[in-house]
Amino acid sequence: MSLLPTGLMASLARLLAIANKELIQMRRDRMTFAMMLGIPMMQLVLFGYAINTDPKQLPTAVVAEEQSPIIRTLLNGLQNSGYYHLKYNLQDPAAADTLLAKGDVSFVVTFPSGFTRRLIKGERPQLLIEADASDPSASSNAISRAQTIIDSALTHELKGPLADLNPGLSPVELIIHRRYNPQGLTQYNIVPGLLGVIITMTMVMITGMAMTREVEQGTIENLLAMPAKPLEVMLGKIMPYVGVGAVQTAVILLAAYYLFAVPFAGSLTLLLASVGLFIIANLALGFTFSTLAKSQMQAMQLTFFFFLPSLLLSGFMFPFRGMPIWAQWLGEVLPLTHFLRIVRGVMLKNADFYTVAQELLAIVLFTLAVGLLAILRYKRTLD
Amino acid sequence: MTELAIDVQGLVKRFGDKVAVNGVDLQLPKGEVWGFLGPNGSGKTTTIRMICGLLKIDKGSGQCLGFNVLTQAEQIRRLTGYMTQKFSFWNDLTIHENLDFVARLYQLPGRKAYVQQTLEKLGLHHRQKQLAGELSGGWKQRLALAAVTMHQPKLLLLDEPTAGVDPQARRDFWDEIHHLSSQGLTVLVSTHYMDEAERCDKIVYLANGELITQGTVPDIIHNAKLFTYRAQGEGVRLITEKLRAHEAIAHASYFGAALHVSGYHKAELLQAIQQVAPDVDWQAVEPSLEDVFIALMDKAGQDKRSYQ
């Protein structure tokens, strides 16, 4: 005799039967099973290693007309702090400006002419640090440390006869320019970025269903039996959603301007052309997913598999330059990374076509590669 | 000699290490209606799909409507109407939208008027704005037939088009097929229904991916060289299993209340039934197509089992 009442035993038996059936089905759907294990693993690695909310090694350009031991000491101090990675040594301020606008560097450190002489004379020369503040969280720590770094570097340098140059007041007047976003408002960064995130999410998912829906409903047999070529099917399935993307873009841009007061510095035409390209890139990727997936469920899972790194490694949620190099390379593959640079560049930094040309090219290459894969994967038979 | 719409030799299709179709030859003259029969999994659907280019042909050759089946699938598709058992049009499009889509893909001239004309012929004119998914099974198949014949194909490949459809709708469907055939269309239709098989000019019978027999219904019955006895009454039910177990009896099955017992050797069969059921009143009858098919199916099944 069981200790449990018969009704409960029967209920438990049925419950276990259902649980067992679910388990069998879960094991049979390899893709879902892999996803359930794969996504947490990916999250773990990405969150754990790639994401850094205290970004260090930020690329920095130095503009100095002169060389001196003191300047070298200051630069060493910045470098050794771990926050600044001195990548470029320039004479021309305009060249440094372009690097900042393109997002190739996060900081430009400028030593005005006569810096060393004025420092030794005790005239408190200015030292200018321009930061790309379009993403305030990326630069804020480095900026807040700058004064301390400079002062401690100088303490070592200004010894002996120069020691009295180093009383309470810092011997260098540090000027910080938060470029593109002087108030450090995060929505200046987030709202334009959301444009890219929303397009990525919706466009990939919508077209991801495109072919799998035909397969699941059996209409693929008809589509294949009729005279339609792969490219026609692909473009035909993508086209209507370009319109959907255009509407999304209009809504987000209007909201950015009127609700969030994000400034619009650059060319609207350039921005819209870039958005158009970006929409097509994502639709092409979605179509490719739908030729790879066997069901709508799988297409959805592929979408998330792609969406997660897009969100985490593109520089949308966390500073791109703060990530380790391997994560940055991974990020470079994602169209969202390039789109974010374009949209932030054009909206906040008044970047022109030549400044963003490289990013546009990257998205074009991505689209071509993905489109080619889709065409190759598209089967003209039911094999 | 009559011209052939389909003329293929030695078609082979493998899925992994399973051979679905194993060397099927088919010569189908223009303008005829041929029935494609055989148990589930015998390779009927696979053969039809290979002919219209929906599956790659692993081995074999031939032509369909004058085009090479291996290299000219595109041209064959243009001149072929292919209809599946499962409604494979768009449930979330209206009747009109489905037909209009097909007409656009085939770039049919005078499209709008033609679609309207098709709707009227179908008798769905007043329901054209209804979603296709809301139609009953019979109407769905009629819509599908109208859709796959819109581009005026020369060949119709119908894969169990009337499965799950009521008898009235099936009869209407077949009237339409004969009407199309009278206009010169060649039709290859797979079915499990004997009454439909009897409506065909000729029948091809497939089992385990191989062509077992073909010909007109009387030919097939005659060639099967089967002898059948019929009996009915209470005593019969009790001895059915015993009859089935007897080696001289190819199969025993019920047609209504009557039991049909068939075998390949008349004398042995007669001896067997008299031995197992001497009290029953046995009548010699002409074997029906179904008797022949069940016998063929059993035989093919036994061959397969002994082969394995």
C-alpha cells in the first residue's frame, strides 16, 4: 500500500508522464538543447571577460610640438595609469580631431607650445585633454583620474631646485573638453544607439521567419514548383520590411529630437542612407538565418544568438574600447558596431561621408557576404 | 506511336542510406490519365517530385514534355501543375489573393480578368475575399487545382489530391480532372482509393520504391493471376485467422460482410478453403482491383521481409 492517497498517486503518474515526454522532445530538438546550454555559456564568457565598466587602455592621441623630459614623464604617467593607451603622436591638431571624430581615439592630449618652458617658470601652463564624451561612461573614469595622474607624475619629476614649484596648487592647469556631449548626458549616446538596436532586433527576426514559415506550412513546395528564382524570392521577402524599418527610423529619430533633445549635428541624408544600408544588412542576415533554420523556433533562437553579442559587444551597452582586443575584433564583425559609430558620428560629431566611409564599407561587405551565403543556402529542391 | 508526356528510365532516389525509389521506368502518353498506386512509403511522392524537379534525381534519365529531367527542371516546372496532398497554398491569403499571386508569378496576360474568370469557373466568385484557410477540405483542393492549372500546364502531377475529402467533393474533383484531360492535359495522380484508380486510363503500382505492375484495370486483374472465393455468414468470422495462416491463401479480407479469400493456385486454394471451412458456402468470384492490390502489397511486404 502506498502512503499517498490513490488520487494523488494517479496525478503524480500523469505528471511524470508529461515531464518525460517533454524531456524526450527537448533532447530530440538538438538546436534548442544547444541553445539552452550555449547561450548561458556565451553570456558567461562575454559578461565575464569582455565587458568592463571601468574601461582601460583607451586609445589616445598626443599632440605636442616639443619634446622634453617633463612631457615624457607626464605621458608615461598617463600610460602607466592604465587608462590611456598612447597610440598616436601627432603634430597636427586637425589630424587628431579627425581621429576623435572617427572614434579611432577616445582622447586627444594636447601640450601647447612653450609648455615645458612655462612649467619651469612656474607659470602653470595649460594641458588640454579632449575626450570623446559621446559615450560618457567610456571616458568618465579616465577623465576623473587625469588630475591625480598628472600631479603624481610631476611629484617625481619636480625635485631638488624645482621642488618649490610643487606646493598645494597643481603646477599644470588641466583643461578638459568633453567633446560632442559637454554635459555628459547618457541619452545622447543611448537614444541614437537604440535606433541600431531596435532595427537589429526586429529586422533579423522578421525575415528569420520568412522561409521557415513557408517550410512549416508546406507552402514551400508550391513556391518551388512555381517559376521564382532565389534572388527574386530573397529580395521580394526583404523589400516590404525596408518600409517597416523606415517607419521605425522616423519614429526613433523624431523621439530622439523632440523627447530626448539629442542634438543633430550632421547630415540627415547621410544618416538616412546609412540607416537604409543597415536595415538591408539586417534583413539579409535574417533571410540567411531562415535558410539555415529548420523551423520558426530555430530561426528565433538564431536571432537571439546573434542579438546578444550585438547588444553586448557593439559598444551599445558597454564601452567598445574598454573591451579586450579579441572582443573588439568580434565586435568589428557585427554591423551594429559600425552602425553605432556612424549614427553617433553623424548625429553628435557632424561626421561627413569620408569620416564614416570605412564603417559603411564594413556594413556593405557584411551584407554581401551574408547575402551570398543565403543564395548558396537557398535550396531550389526539397532535398 | 503516341507521343509521350513522361518518358523516364531507371529513376533512383536515396535519402541517406534508404533507397526511396529504386529504378522506376515510366512512359506516360500525352492526354492520358494515369493512376499512381502503392502503399505508403512506396515512393509515389518521391517519383512525382523527381519528375517535376522538386527533388534531385540520383540516378536515371529521361524526358518530360520534351525536356531533360536532369538538366531542364526549370522548363518542366513552367509546363507542369503540381498539387500536393496537404493544401500548399497560403491559408492567410484570401482565395482571390492566392490566385492573383500565382497569376503574377507566371506573368499571365490579362491577369485581372483571368483571375475573375477562374474564380467564376470555380464557383468561388462570391467568396473570393474569404481566407483560403477557412475553406473546407474539398473546396481547398478545388482551389488548389484551379491554382495549379491557371498557367495552362501540359502536365498535371497530383499527389493524393483527394485524401481526406468527402465522396461528393471527390467526385466533383474527378469530373474536373476528366474535363481537363479532355482538353489534352496529361495527368498522373496518386491515390489510395480504388474507385479513383478505376477512373484512370492506366494504373502504375509501386511498392518499396519499385514498379510492380502497370496497365489498365482489367489487365492488372488479369495479369495478377489471382483466384478469389467469396463467403459470408456467421461461421466465416470465426475461421478468418485460420484461413490467413494457410500458406495457399495469399490474403483474406472483408468486403462489407463478405470475406474474400485469394490465392495464386486455384486447386490449392480450393483445397485449403474446403479443408479449413468445409461447412461454408464458397463462391468463385472475379477478383476485384482491391483483392489484387492487397495481394500485391502482401507479396511485396514478404519479399522485403525475406530480403531483410
